[in-house]
Amino acid sequence: MKTTARIRRPVTEEAEVVVPVNVSRGGFSFESRLPYRLHEIIYVALHYHEGGAVLERLARIVRVSRSGDKSEYGVAFPAGR
């Protein structure tokens, strides 16, 4: 099942909608042309639909794999939330 996720930076409010590559209980991965830093804190709204209710979770970039003009990022949700 395909889903979308909105990634939002808490300080700048910059946001993008991505299609997760892999989703697990503890996090997910996604591809983007936007640069994110390792250990960067972000807000994530999984199952995002424009105009729908938005439930965001705090998350952290834990892996960065660059390839050409885009990168794949691994995201982890804090334990116990």
C-alpha cells in the first residue's frame, strides 16, 4: 500500500511531501532532492493528505545515502512514543 508523508523542519517551517520507500514501527526511509543533515530533528506526518487532519510526530534523520541528484534518508521515531 502506497502512502505519503509530509516532512517539516521545525525552525524554518519548510515542508515537502514524499513517498516512503520503507516503513517500519520504528521509522521509515524516503528519497528527496532537498538536503537534510544527519541527526537533524524533523516533524513527520505519515499518511498525509492535503487538506486532511495532520498528526505529526517528532523524528530524527539517522541515515543519509547520497546518490546523484537525490539522497535517501533513514528516519527514526523516539522510543516510547
